[in-house]
Amino acid sequence: MENFFVMIAAILALVLLIPFYRVYDGPTVFDRLLGSAAVGAKTITLVLLFGVIYDRVDMFVDIALGYAILNFVGAIAMAKYFKSTRRK
Amino acid sequence: MEAIANIFTVIFVLLGAAFMLVGSIGVNRFPDFFSRAHASGKVDTLGIMLFIVGLMFYNGINLTSLKLGLIAVFVGMTSPVAAHALARRALIHGVKHWKRNEKEG
Amino acid sequence: MAQSSGSEQVQTGFFKKYKAVILQALLLMALWLVLSGHFDLEHIIYGALSVLLVVWLNYRISFVPMSNGEQVVGSNVIVHRMILYLFWLLWQIVKSGTFVAYLTLHPKMPINPMIVRFRSKLPNPLAKVILGNSITLTPGTLTVDIKDDFFTVHALIKDMEEELVSGDMEARVGRLYLNKCTPEEMCTDISILESSLEIRKSVSRRDRK
Amino acid sequence: MTGQTHSPIIEVAGRGLAPIIQLIGIYVFFHGHYGPGGGFQGGVLLAAGVLLLRMTVGAENSQAHVAAKRTLTNCAIGAVIFVGTGIVAILGGGYFLDYAHLPVQWLEPAYMRYYGILFVELGITLGVMTGLITIYDDILEVDYA
């Protein structure tokens, strides 16, 4: 079971790199933001997997929850930021 | 009992990872911003939820599983809102949506 | 601006608002117990104090009207219907995820995106929010904007747009608040926006049938 | 598209999620002994909860929640709690932040350490939270003092 989770973590770390192409190549700014949000969503699962591998899920759950919160607030803040630039 | 839980864990975690892989591909493969928002907002949400269900099976019935479920609920509540916020800002900003140029006009 | 009328509403519906606050406090306390995992008296007292602080902070802002001038209401949901609705929504999440994954992996990618705009007659802002999030979570559609009563929705393929226009989901949301709610009377004024910001053709619902 | 207000989805989501986020922030602050967390992380999550309301409801409307004119004062109070605990410990005959020498007679030294740390973390949480809110208000040039 341990090996399985390590393998999944390796696969997820590779999957995490795919949206970075969108961050790099996005025609508009919003594509880049979407790519970064997708990276954040996958990071939550990666944090949980680390918790399972190190056998401290109860600790890493809190970190994942905090990460999810900051990811959401960051997305809202980015949307808000583009409102301000539009008005000026 | 342990073995059955482990089988469910493997199934759900693999499904979740597969959905997240498809979501990543979709973010790159779809032609315009709005369709990419579909891929990021739905497929990734489903992937995370399945993944967390798998980890809950691995963890058994205890308080940590409840917390894991809390993360799933939180992601399910926030991800449509975040996708909506970004898409709305893009629409106001004037991002054109892609359409198939065929006979329908 | 709507401050005076707002305070009157507070006076008349005080008990309802009080009930909503108690419900919120109970939910937050349950959240604290799930998070904390220490069930001794000291930690429960800390939790009660924290819940009181948070509820007090957020009680003050619940009287502030929303930015479009409407009051924040919505404690009159029919609860058992809401729970059933949530399960239905969970099933929709699974369906929409698999559907978009199928579209992604299809070699020719058979999508035909369009932006649909329609007008809804849902009773209050919270119902509109529930409808918006449900649209986002159902297969192939994404709520892009809500302004007053008008919803702007991005649909991936044409069938999904037809389903949206039928008003079925709006009736589902409406049944959370009203006892009877039929699909026919909910959805009006459908128009398909060809480009982002201009209306090319505007078709009413009767003509489409 | 002038006068574009926020869509109700974002606003209602902000109003509904802000209490949850704040409660999680307080939880992280209280449970710094047992898991990851403590003053700084709890303060950041609390500030995220308050700033979510600032961003979704609007800077003017969310003054009813946490007023901009009070944040800087509270930041100073947090710093005073942090430094003051340390100095009181010095006056009690120990080193800076030496909780065992706090002049509280009716407590065992072990409990005194526990509550001393909690008290110092309270100061850090208050300081970090209100400091971050002050920075946000200052960038936005909200001045309701």
C-alpha cells in the first residue's frame, strides 16, 4: 500500500506540471490565472498524499484545509484585482 | 475487511488521479478560456472528491475521515464560485469565446 | 440607501433572524467539534467562546444590504427538500465531470460553445445563487454572470443549452422555497449571444417550441 | 458596463464562507500545541476570512464587520500583549518570555507555561490579523479613521 501511494504521488507531481504549460503559454491573463488555480487544486491532494505516506494524516489535513482556503481567497482576490485595473 | 477497504482505496484513488490528469489535459486542450474553465472547474473538482473518498476508505471510520470529508465539501462549495468569478471577470474584460465556424450563424 | 426599510424588516422578522443565527451557531459548533477532536470541557469552552465571537462578528454584517440593494434573506428554505437537492447535486457533479472528461478525451472534440442569456423569476437572491452554482455544476454549462434577473450561461454543446432553456432546474430550485413550482412559468426571455457582449438573435421561449 | 456590481454568487458565497474560514483560523490558533499551526498561521487564516468579506461585500459595507479605524490599534495591542508577557516574566525574576516565572500564584508552572504560550499566541494572532487587514486597507486607500 505504501508503494502504491508513493507511485501515485510521483504521478501527481508529474500531472501538476501539465497546467504550467497553460501558465506559460496562455494567450490572455485569465488563462494563466486558470492554470495557476488548477495547480493549486492538485496541490491539495498532493499534501494529503504526503500525510498518508508519512502516516500523519491528522496533521496534514489541517495544512490541506488551510491551503484550500488560501487557494479560494486567492482566486477571488485575482478576480477582484482585474476589476480594479479595468476601471482605471 | 482490510482487504476490501484497500481495494476501494485503490479504485477511488486511481479514479481521482485519472480525473485530475484529464482535467490537466483539458486545461491545455480546449480552444478558449471559457471551455478551459469548464475543465478546471468540474473535472478537477470530481477528481479531488473521488481522491478524498479513496483516502477516507484507507483511513477507516474516525475523526480524521470526517475532516477529510470536510475538505471535500469545502472544495465542492468553493470551486464553482472560483470558476464563476474568473469567468465573469473574463467576460467583463471582453474575452471572446471560441465558436465552431460552420453553417450555423 | 435602503437602510430605513431594512431596519423595519428587522423589527418585524426578528424571530426569524434570531432562528437563523442559532442555526448558524449550531453548525459552527459542530464544525469546531469535528475540527478539534478534544472533547474535554476546556476545549469545548474555547470552542463556545470562538463560536460566539465569530457569530457576533458576522451578525453585525447580516444587516448590511447586498450591493444590489436587496436584503439578505433565505432562512425559509424547506429543509428536507434541500437535503434531497444536495444529493441530486452530488450526482450532477459526477455526471458533469465524466461528461467534460469525455469531451476532453474525444479525438475530434465535438463541442459547439455558445453563450445563452435568460431571465429567471426566482424569488430571492439566495435562490438565484443556488441556481447559479447548480448550473455551474451540471454537465456542460457554466454560469458566467448574474445581473438582476438575467443569467448569462456558457454552454459547451447545444443539447445542454436546450436542457437549460426548458426551465427544469429552475423549478427544482424554486421548489426549495415554494410549494408548487412548474417549469413552464420560470424561464423567460431566452436569447443566444453570438459574441461576448452583443445580442444577435433574440428568441422567446414560445417561438422556440 | 459601468457601475458593475459584484454578482450575487460571489457576494453570498463570501458571506456564507467567511464565518467558517474565521472559525478555522481560531481553531488553528488554539491547537498550535497539538498540530501544525499557532499564532501566525491562525492570524493569516483569520485575516483571509475578514479580507474575503472586504473583497466580496465591499470595503465600505464590511466596515460593520471589522472597522478599519480599529485595526491599527488592535495591532498595537497584540504587540503589547506579546512583549508585555515577556517583560512581566523578566520582572518576575526569569528571562524574556520565561513563562514559569509569570507572577500568577495559583497555577502550577506547567500550566503556567501552557497558558503563557496561549496568551503570547493570542497576541501574535491579533497582531498578524489586524496588521494584514491594515495593509490591505492601506493599499486600497480606505481611510475611515
